[in-house]
Amino acid sequence: MDFSGVTKEFEGDRIRLRVMDQRDATGQYAGWLNDPEVNKFLATKSATVPELQTYIDAKHKQSDALFFGVYLKTDGTHIGTVKLEPIELEKKRATIAVMIGEKEYWGKGYAGEAMKILMDWCFSELGCEEMNLGVIAKNTGAIRTYEKLGFKEVKRDLGYIRYGDELHDQVWMTATAPHTSV
């Protein structure tokens, strides 16, 4: 299945997920990626609105990716992003990544809700049997969220990535569909 050009939307209890488009490349979004507290565990350490426009356009054209904005249902506020990439239907798996950029919404379950919506869709509608992700070992809050969603550590790469003067371990995690086992 080719996911390029897909304009899928999902709704959860508190959020909506909508495939990102050019209107989402805002100063607010760039501000998240330029904020050292937000980007502490991200590979991206800075962004401009034109760079975001290019990135969003590339994801929209990519056949094995879906890139969603996370929006509050109450007022449409854009609070983060969640991405499936790659979606490997022939291998019955997908990789997921999430970022809540608006700090006032950290620790309130929005990342988990966004991920659960997409995990459920991947498992039930796309026939995936496995969801994967990578996370920096020091990002313990994220790891707790992922564990609550059923992810288990399957591999750890020591000193995998350097941020500034620090080397960080990368934790690889996998969750399986409710009917499958690891």
C-alpha cells in the first residue's frame, strides 16, 4: 500500500490526529524544535518554518510514512506530532515516533493516547503484528509511557548517539498485536 498523499484523520477521547500539511509549518512548531528542553532527546535540534514545510511535504510524498499532527479536540490547538515510518506491510510491522511539543501538555497522557490510536489502527486495519520504536535511555518518562502501551525493550545500543558532549544509549522497543506473542 502506498501511503503518499493519504489524508487520514483519527479521533481519540481528547485529541484528533490529522495528516500534517503546509498550514502546520508554523513558528509555534519550529519553536518546539528550537527549544532545548523539548529537543533534549530528539535528533532535530533546530528548525525554521521553510525547513518544516520541506519536511512535511517530503513525508506527504513518502510511500511508507504517515506524519500526523496532534490537536486538542476542545479548541484545535496543535500540541505535537506522531509519525509512522517506515510502515512495512509486507513484514507486518511499523515504526512509531511521538513528540508533544507544547510543554504544558507533558505528563498528561497525550503522547500515549496518540500512539494508542495509531497502534490500534495498525494492528486492526493494516494487519501489523509488531510496532517498533527507538528512544534515548535517559528519556525515562517516555519509556514508562511506552511500557504502559505494551512495549518491551528488545535491544540496547550503548553510546549510540552523541548530543553535545554526551553519548547516549539507544533503547529499541517492540509491542506486538494482542493476538501475537514475542
